[in-house]
Amino acid sequence: MTQAHPDVLISSDSSAARWQQALSDLITDPLELAEMLDLDLADRPLSAAGLKDFPLKVPRAFAARMRPGDWNDPLLLQVWPAHAESIDHATLSKDPLQEAAFTVAPGVLQKYQGRALLMAAPHCAIHCRYCFRRHFDYDANSPSRREWLDSLSVIGKDPSIKEAILSGGDPLANNDRQLAWLIDQLGNIRHLHTLRIHTRLPIVIPERINAELLAALQRCRLKVVVVLHCNHAREIDADCEQALQALRAAGATLLNQAVVLAGINDNVTSLKDLSERLFDCGVMPYYLHLPDDVAGTAHFMVDEQRAKQLMKALRGELPGYLVPRLVQEVPGQDAKTILG
Ligand SMILES: *Cc1c(COP(=O)(O)O)cnc(C)c1O
Ligand code: SF4
């Protein structure tokens, strides 16, 4: 083992401490968030059932990008446990994608040819109210080292798998050491070409993109693709931009998936601004998802017709490479379904 220079140790320790501090100091009290934004809770009753089911979780850096005094702020709407969650609570499915059927080992989903998805983290840094994983039993699926070894062995035995996708939860919520270990192990599987990481952390806690993580990605033999999740241009501030540049400098290809959400980004201007802002930061738009049919999220629904109209307008205003593909997950298909 090489001897680390003491200065390097000090700076790396503090960078780990910084993002982990941000991850453990989340806003979880709706009252605190409302007060911070100068909003009166009496104007927007909460969903007690929604909160109980899926607590509020917002990183402070993300909340700082919300506009004070605006209940319709597109960042706030993504995390606010609105009363509507109680109304549509019972109507929709809790496993809309029927993922249970594709679980090949605890925490490993194999749904599509050549790709295996690892649920590599038990939690997220933020709770997005529209999330299709809001009813996911993370306790039952929280990977221990033992389960990671089982997952690695499943992938190691199947040469048809070319790409390992770390998903979650948010895989970057794992600590530096765990994550570096997992990345190294995946790099040792000879038939893998690509490591893909699905994450919202570079957006919501940009300090997460620290020297340890960058070093682990850089020494990895695999091509690295980071698929971000960002729904609105205003989510990306200067710190995010810097984090994204660092990921690019480490050799990662950056893509974004967004969800089209009623009242948040279901208009041409928002979607156009999002694509342009992403491109400024070196990120290519990849997918625009229609919201999944998840219990408690009906108030975010955008119907297919409306989404297709938005896409048509977007194609008229942006170069083709900045137009994301509108997709929907249809259980039982061999790929995500591209709509119009
Ligand atoms: C979406 C998804 C993938 C990746 O699909 P791409 O079209 O390659 O982005 C892989 N596995 C599962 C289980 C998925 O849901
Ligand atoms: S970060 Fe992703 S997985 Fe986590 S709550 Fe948000 S949408 Fe869901």
C-alpha cells in the first residue's frame, strides 16, 4: 500500500465529513421547511398518511434553491407532502413496475438484455414525492456486504451482462469506502464493459462528488456512465455545475433522466430550460419519464397526450440532441417503451 501524504488525508477526511454531515442533517420537519421559506402551513394542509408512509427529507443545499414565499416553487413541489397524497393514497399500485418478478437475487433486478441493476443503497438523500420507490421495502432490500457478494457472484456468472447499473435508493449515499469497494469488485468482473450509476446526489448534495469518489471512478477499468435525475433547471446551481464538471473530468459520460410532473415542469419553457442548463454543464438529456402509477402520486400525473404535445413543441425549439426520449415503463416489455 502506498503511504498517503498527511495533507491528502486531512483534506479527504474533511471532504467525506462534509457530504456525510449534509446527508445526516436533512430537513425532515415540514414546519421547519415552511418557516425557512416564509410560508404559512395553514395555506397548504399536509398529508399525514403521506408523511407517515414516506417522511419528508430535503437536503439543506436543495432547500436553499427554493424561492421563499412561493408554494408553487418547482423544487418545493417535488418534496412537499401535499394533502392530495391522502386523497389518491389508495388508488394506485404499490409495485407499479412489477419489479418483484425480475429480482434474480436479493437486490439485483435483471429486466433488460445485457444489463443488471443493483439496488446498491437502502436510502436516498431526498424524498421525491412522485417516486415509484416510495413504497419500496428498503429494510428488506438493504444490501449487506454478504448480499453484495451474492449480487457480484450472480453478475460474475452471467457473461451476457455487459453493464452493471447501480441504483437504489441512491448508490452514492453509500460511504466512500463501501462504494470504492463495490466499484473495484465490479471492475474485476471481466465481461463487464460499463458501470452505470443512477443518482440524484450530485444535484441535491453536490459535495458528494469528492476526491475519494472521483479517484474510485478514475481507477475503474469500466466505462462510467452517470445518469443524473434532475427535473428543473433551477435545481442546478454553481456547486452542482462544479460537481458535474469534476465527474466529466474523471471520464464519466453524463446523462439525465427527468420525470414530467404536473405543475413542476409540464410546460415547454421549463423543459427547454432544463435541457439547455444540463447541456451547459456537460450533461445530455436521456429520458423524460411519464410518472408511474404509484399510490399517492396522482396529483403529479401528466397524461400521455399532453406529454406528446410537449415533446413535439420541444422538438421545434431545440436541436435534436437536446430532446430527451419520452418513455414509460410497461411491465413485460424488453425495453422501456418510447412514446411518439
Ligand atoms: C430502466 C432500467 C434499466 C436501464 O434501461 P436503459 O433503457 O438501458 O436505460 C435496466 N434495468 C432496469 C430494471 C430498469 O428499470
Ligand atoms: S432520489 Fe430517486 S429513488 Fe430517491 S426518492 Fe428521489 S426519485 Fe426516488
